[in-house]
Amino acid sequence: MSEARQFKDHHREARLFFARAILAGLVIVALTALLVVRYYSLQVTHHEDYVTQSDRNRVHVLPIPPTRGLIYDRNGELLAENRASYTLSIVQERVDDLGLTLAVLGELVDISPNDIEKFNDQLRQRRRPFDAVPLRYNLTEEEIAGLAVNEFRLDGVEVHAQLVRHYTHGELFAHTIGYVGRINERELASFNEEQYQAYAGTHSIGKNGLERSYESDLLGEVGYQNVETNARGRVLRVLESGDPKPGKDLVLHLDTNLQRKAFEALEGHRGAVVAIDVKTGGVLAAVSAPSFDANLFVTGISFKDYRELNQSRDLPLFNRFLQGQYPPGSTVKPVIAMAGLHYDIVTPEYSVYDPGFYRLPNSSRLYRDWKRRGHGTKVDLKQAIAESCDTYFYDLGHNMGIDKMHAFGYQFGMGERTGVDVPNERRGIWPSRDWKRGARGQPWYPGDSLNVAIGQGDVLATPMQLGVMVATLASRGEHYKPHMVASVGGEPVAPELINQVQVEGAHWDSILEAMKEVVHGTRGTARRIGQGAEYQMAGKTGTAQVVAIAQGEEYDSEALSERNRDHALFVGFAPFDDPRIAVAVLVENAESGSGAAAPVARKVFDAWLVGEDNAQQGSD
């Protein structure tokens, strides 16, 4: 006991205990103070901030996409509508394991690699948090039921009923109305903030045709919903909402029956037809054949379908009436003849001798007429147009020169875009000295003028340009800008007169009478389509070379492949006394304007002027 008492210092232990108690008390006080300060910070100082953050987690703003405007033809027939479709979407922010979710979905619905790729593309694009990204459109009832049963396994997965664009006539209007498609990354990157807001909740945009030209009118204005959600992201209630404003409806000049007749009249050939209202410039029909089903593009075309369309030799995706640039051939001769009269180069009585060729002074080269032995002596203006005498126009082109031909043809819209309200129009070529110097680096040669006078050489025109040209002839100089839309949201689109070609009235009479002779004359090149008609027409045939024929050689279609044979063309209007419709027809590699293109125009005239029940078949 005495030794233990020696090693124990009660006084020291008491002091140590007291010090430790003091230290523990200080720690407790400090922690308590820290807790009070933090509590004060949360509940008093930053109360408003945290309330706001809490609301952000609890309340979300959901955009409500507007209903896209509808498109009707001139008779009120619906051409582009919106159909209900169930869409499978994923909100990435509410998914813990996206790969696992996709794997589960793959067991329940049919999801292609193409769907996954497009879904991932949209995930990488700029978007708002908690935006639903579509994965699959057009779910079946069985797929919807399967998803509903497995809802507990699919946090962040949503099935919505959406309106999806549908084109009621498939391929018939694919190149005019165009189509909508998913907004891609490039388009999204080009949006300004206002556009970004306008497309909230919308996944498609006009890609081509009128859908693209009138995108701002068709789109409408987005609405919104402020919704309260639970911790799993499920919507509990709607706190506030604003209704979307639907897009404006379009009514077109296009006539479905005329469009169908024009399409069928091509009978499977590659080609184009344009029909224009002479008095307003309204486009009544615009066909490019072959075509494609625009519905394939609405929710994303498959690689297989796109490859088939893109690799087809017949180019169904190519808009021939607006982007196809073809030698117009003899269809420009009425304009060249009108220029000759206007500039006093020729008179209606002026005539030439046609032995079957033309030779420039001091030149040995022969410019051959399409008729091997020529059209004989005293070929005047009427005969030259009616029989399409090349030699007459070689002579006229040489005497007039390119400067006057270029200036006069320009007034009819040659070499310039027509300005029609469909995008991606090409301008063609109506050559001049300056054009050749810039494009070819060469001066203008006298032989070039001869080629221009018969619509060959460097001359190129789209079928839409030829339609405008013949409509301007039919209206005696009123050059209207062609347009397909007649009204937007009930507001009519006024005709736009580009210019009035100033030519003496007697000159119009001479040219138009000669064009009537083409159809109704005994030797007119399109006389077969005039047989049995209940009205009178005027027109001009054309046959345009696709490959050059060497000097001294003759055209031999049997020696050429089908795609190297001549194009067939026809331009015309009817009725002759009071023109209401002007038509331009192109049939690729069909060789004869009178045999292949003119009958197509006759069927279009019949469909418009006589009516479907009484329509007569054009003779070939």
C-alpha cells in the first residue's frame, strides 16, 4: 500500500480531468455555435435562395409544341396534315443507367440501331435539362401495353401522343410541298436564342419544298406548362400553363387532279411538267418524275431506304422542274422571232432559202437543219415557227447578234431564277459575251449566236423557266413571278408582275398565230395533238441534243444508249383566244418533242379546260 500511494497523484489527476472537461465543453460550444450559425445561414440569410432551388427541383417548365399549319390545294383538298402518333422518349436526367434502360427497352419494343444512333445524336445536341428525347415513333398498341406493365423498371421513360406530319398523296407532291424532318445538329447550331425558344418541344423542321419556304408561318408559337414533380420526376400537378398558337394554314394554287393527270401523262418516263395560270402566275401543277414518298423523311428515313433513293439512276430525289437545267431547243424560237420583229431584223414576210443547212459568210462549216433536205424556198416567219426551221433561225441569229438576243430573252426570264416560292431553284444559262468570257475565258464567236437562236450550245433552262417564258408569251408580255401559295393563314398572296415586255401588238399577233399553226396548221410539228380538240391551242415543240454530233455525221438513236438520246420538249398555252393555262413539258431522252412531250401537254390542257370526265387523250 505504501508503494502504491507513492505513484498516485490525486491532485494532478484532478487538474487533468478538469482541463479535459473544459476542452470538451469548448468543443461542444464551438460545434453548437457552428450549428447555430449554419442554421441561421440556411433559414434566415439564404432562405430565399434555397426556396428557389427547391422549387426548381420540384417545379419544371414543359414546352408545349404548337400544331403545325395544314396545307390544302386550291379546291380545299388536304395535302399535308398532322396525325397522332405515340412516341417513346427518354429524359436522361431521370435515368440512373442509360445503357441498362436501353437494354430493357430493347426487350419490350423494336428499336433499330438507326433509332439508337439518332437518339444519341440528339442527346449530344444543345437542349434544355429534363427535355424528353424521342427514341421511337409510331408505337403499336402492344408496345404501349408492354411499356405500361414495365413502367416500374423504366424511370425517365415516357410515352407521349404527338402529332406527326403526314402527306396524303405521298410522291405526288414530294417536290413541291417537300417534307419535314428531325432538326439536326447543324440546324440547331445556326439557331439564335429566339429560334431556340421557338422550337422548344419541337423535333422537326421544314427541310424542303414549301415546308421549308413557309417554315415560319407553318411552325406556330410554342406554349408551356409549369408542373410540380415528385422525386422520381413524375408530374404531380400543373401549376400554370400557356396555350400554344397553331401555325398558319396554306392554300395553294396547285390542283390535285391536274397534278395527278400531269404525273400520269409522263407514263413512267423521267421528266417534268409545269402548268401556270396565265393571268396570275399561280402554279397549277409542278411535277418531277420519278418521285418519292415524302412520308419516309418525317420521322427519319432508314439508311436502306435513303440508299435506294440516293443511288437510283433515275434520281427520284432530284427536282427536275426547278433544278434540272436542260437545253431548251426550239422552244425558244418564238422569243427569238419576237426579238427579230422588235429590232426590225425581220418582218413577217421576210423569208429564207433552206437547202437543209446554213453557212456563215467566209466559213466552210455547215450548220444543219433538223430536216435533212431542208424546208425549201421562201420560208417565212410563220412557216419557220410552225415547222421549226433551224436554217431560218440560224440566219436570224447571225443577223441579230447575241447582244440583242440576250437582252430580249432576259425580259422573258431566261437565265434568271424565276423566284418561285420553292427553295433551291437553279438559274439556267442565257449566254452573253460577258458570260462566255467569264465562264469559258473565250470571246464570242459568230457560230455561238447561231446555237443560241435554236436553243442549243451553252443555253440551259429549267422547266419552270420555260413555263414562265410561255406564260409571258400567252399574256402578251405580262411577266409574272410564279408562286404556288395562294393564301397564308387566310391572307391572299397578291400576284407579282415582274415586268411588261414592250412589243408592238402586231408582233404579238404574228408570233402567237405562228404558235397556233404549230398545233393546228397542216404542217405544224405538233399538229397531231390538235386533232379532235374542243378548243384551240398554241405551242412550240423542241428536241434538244444530249450529246454533240460531229460535223458531217447524222443523229442515229440506235447507236446511242437510251440516256444519251435527245430530250423532248413542248411549251404551249390554251385556249388560244383567251389563254388561261400555260404548260411546259420535258421528257428526258424521249427524242421527239412532237411525239413524246406534246401529247403530255394535250392531256394537261384537257384535264384543265375540258374536265376529267370529258378529257380526251392526245394523239401521238
